[in-house]
Amino acid sequence: MPEMSALDALHNRNSSPRLSGNPPTAEQLDQIFRAALRAPDHAQLRPWRFLTISGDSRMRLGELFALAQEQDSPGLSEEQLARAAGKALRAPLIIVVIACIRPHPKVPGQEQIASAAAAAQNILLAAHALELGAIWRTGGMAYHPAVMSGLGLTSTEKIVGYLYLGEREGNQKEISPLRQEDFVQAW
């Protein structure tokens, strides 16, 4: 299979909400994380870390999601808690992208979060180039103290997103063309 060009990956990447199959191989993950580590990084702070969650670990993450839901809305039904827990089973691999914010005289926290987000985008692009499906999800479980604590985050870390990866299931949605002139202006 010919390799996808960088511009093809950039122009055609698309979120894949339905994922199944096996998690990416060790070789694919090596490629994916090599791409992540090339994200823009002012002062070379490396303001990120990544947790990989697959197999039975997804069930433990689902338990954290259900715990957080129960804390926010006591008395939820078993079905509602199971639905919350099931969100961790929507793909064979979840990569939790974490921004590790450090005090720095020239690099504010917001810039460090942006760097971690750029690493997340590189992961999505690398997955696409490897013909894997992927989607970036956040929602309340990216900000909930019970989830952050359960995942071992420190007080200076923030979840940038959950990247779900696997084999695409079903047809890919069409990419809607965007008009550049709607977004780009000369100043």
C-alpha cells in the first residue's frame, strides 16, 4: 500500500465515530507517538503526557465515568450508569492526552495546553495516515475531578481529550467543503 502524503492526510482527515476491531499495533503506536512528540513546543517544555487505555482497562475507565455521573446526579438508574460506563468501550484503544502545565516566565499555561492539543492533532493525523479510524472526544468526563483523580492527574494537569482509535466501522461521512474566503482575510 502506498504511503499517504502529508497534504493528503491534512486535507482528508475525518473523525470516525464508530470504531471496532483490534487496537493499533505496537508498530502503529510507535509511528503515532513519534508524530505526537513533534508538536510545536515553545521552550521545549514537553507539556504533555499520554495514557493508553485498552482491553480491560477500558472497563476501569468506564467505572470512573459512571462514578462521576453518580456524583453529579445521585440516584441515576443502573441503565444510565451503564450507558456512562459504556462510553469507554466505544473503541479498542483510547489515548488520554494530558497537558502538563509548568510555571515558565515565557510560556503561559494556555500555550502549553495548545501544545498538548497540537500533539493530539498529530496523533489524529498519524492515525489517519495509517488508515486507522479516530475521533477526539471531550465532554464532562474530561473535566470531572473524580475522573482526573482516578487517572492519576496532578493539580497542574488537564485532560485535553480522549482520542478513540480503532478500525473504521461503516461508511465514512462526507467531508463538507469549506470556502477559504469565509475564514481567511488579508489584514
